[in-house]
Amino acid sequence: MSDPSSYRLGELRQALPGTTIHWFPRLGSTNTRGAEMARNGTLRPPAILLTGWQVAGRGRGTNTWWSTAGSLTVTFAYSATPRLLQELPLVAGVCVRRVLAAASGLEQLKLKWPNDLLYDGRKIGGLLCERVHEIDLIGVGLNVNFEIAAAPPLLRNRITSVQALTGRTLEHTSLLIALARELAEEIAAARPLEQIIAEYARHDALAGQPVHVVEPDGTSRSGIAVGLDDTGRLIIRSGRLAHHIIAGHVEAAVR
């Protein structure tokens, strides 16, 4: 039996006509390579940058993304859409959640603003969206086919995987095809942001929870997350004040 975490590149190219597949057996970061290619003019969207082993994955800001055999790590590249950059993680998040829930049966998957997928409070996936030289890069990392014992000790209580939750493995090629098709359809449909936010709200991991947010300029805020506003910003309510956060690192507040 073939390894479910391997990729059948011929099948990918046949299933996704018009999309260029850039395959790297080993790579630091698919988003970093995508940004480099966008800058030097060698990335022609729509395209997919795919690696079997990502050794220096990036999260938002200075965060890193740990991955191992059984992780799905990929960057989808599209011509920049009219959407604001802050909207991309919302669009990508609802798509990725939709596909992973259907493939795994894990309907209780949640979205943690701005870029994480959680199951029962543990991280099962993450997104990194960037816009470089009029190309939108949507990086996706999913914990698919590995047991949590494979993770570094400091992560074991914070992450989970499809295999750990279900006892099943998912075939990476089929999952990647489903992700690519769903993202392409959602981007082409250009649904109004209010519809994206409504779908997001049905799976919002933060709504009603006490949180602590550190914004990019270092400003810290604590309060109750009450959802997203009509532009996709996180609303934190603290007493009578409502703070609308456009970007930041969010953690559960200590009660």
C-alpha cells in the first residue's frame, strides 16, 4: 500500500488543469519560496508550491510552524483579488475548515481568528496569507497523519491531528485536490464578505471567551471576544469599551 502522506504529482496535474505544481521534496517554507518567486517573476498563478518535508515553516509574525512526516504543507498562489489582505485568512479559513471537516468527519472543527483551526482547543491547522507583487499567497499547514507523540514535548498538549482524533489516515493527494478546488471556487465566486463572516461565526472558537490580544505595535488588550465586525476585525469587549482588532496574537486569558 502506498504511503497516504505521499503525493501523486501526475494525478495532481491532471486533476488541476491550468494550475502549475511546483514540487520540492524538502523546503524551508513554501510561503517563503512563493514570495521569492513572486518577487523575481517566476511565479505564474494559479500555482501550488508543495513540499514533502517543510523544515522552517512560518507562522504569523515571528511564529514558526512545526511539521513532520504526515503533515500537509502547501502554498496556493492566485492573482491578487480586490479583497483587502485582512479578508484572505477569513476566506481561506472557512474553505479549509469545510474541506477538512468533510474529509475527516470532524464537524466540530473551529476557527480561531485570525489564522488557526482548532479541535477542542488544540491546534490542528494554520494559515499564512500574504500579498507579494500582486500575487496572493495562501499558506496552509494541516496536522493530518501523525500521532501526537511525534511532536516536540512542549507542543503535545497544544496540538492534535486527524489521525490522533480519528485513528484514520487521510490520503494527501485527494485532500490537496479538494483544497485546491474549494479555494479556487470560493475565490472565483467572490462572495460578499458578510456571507464569509456569517459562515465564520458558526465555527468561531473565540466567541464568548476571555482573551488577551497583543497587536503588532505591542498594544495589549484583554476582554471578551464577541465575534467579528463587518470588515472582519475581531471585537474585544472590555467593560463598556469595544476594541476592533485588525491584527494580533490572541491567547486565552487567565481567569
